[in-house]
Amino acid sequence: MDFESKIISREISQLLWEMEKTVGTAESCTGGRIAEAIIAVPGASKYFKGGIISYIDEIKESLLGVDPQVIAENSAVCEEVAKQMVKGACKALNTDYALASTGYAGPTGGPKDIPIGTIWLACGNQGHQVTMKLEEDYGRDINLAIATNKVMQMFLDYLKTENKTEVEG
């Protein structure tokens, strides 16, 4: 894990500790890399409950409650599936927050209208999720590293906003 990722993980850790909140993951293409980034900080068991690696649609549907019709109409690589994965992980793992990834990391996969390197990321809670779409193909390993770093940064920004709202509210 690179230095930047460790700094982000440490900041996430500190915020979750202060807020006394929990987090989990729902990962498809990243296959556990997001969970690995979260637990890189000692003491993560205080706030990280676990993760679901939902590499195939059947698991997205059965464990995370992703709507099969959404997958049928849009494929599993779309914004709505990423959002539903966050909601499903929060419910299945009984966490305050979750991070999710679904995409085509390469070197193969995906229909012509969804090219390799397309990865949807999401984080949030049951009521509010934020998303990001990655669309560049740098090769499988780099695609996955970028996706992991981006979703961790997105979650850190999300937590800072949530924490500010709680402090002010």
C-alpha cells in the first residue's frame, strides 16, 4: 500500500473513532482491496465490521439485495448497482457506512458500451450515497489501485462532511 493510502486510512480511522461509527465494504472488481486499505491501521476492529466480496451478480443480489432488474437493464457496472451495494452492505453487516466498487478492471470483460477501466465507486449510508465513475484503462493492477485510492478519498471527504454536520447540528 502506498504512503498516500496509509495517510487516508489513518484519517478515516480517526474520524470513525471520534464519531463512534462503523463501516463495511461491498466489493466486486476490487476483490477485498478496499477492506485491506481500511484495516491497514491498527485498531480497525473498533470500527470495521467486515466485507462482502460480491464478484458475481448472484452474490450482489442474494447477499446485498441488489435489484436483479437493475442489473438486467444496466449491467452490474452502473451507478445504481454501486449505490445498492452500499445500502445492502450497511444492512447485511449492520454498519453505519459502507464503501462499494463494481466495474471492469481488465484485461477483458464488459460489453462494447462499457469499456475496460469503467469502475463505479460508491460510499455512504442507507439514506445517502455518493458515487464516482472511473473510465480510464491503465491495466488491471493500476485500475484497481486507482479505484481503491479514489473510493477511500471519497469516503474520507464524505466522513468530513458528515462529521461537520454532526458537530454543527
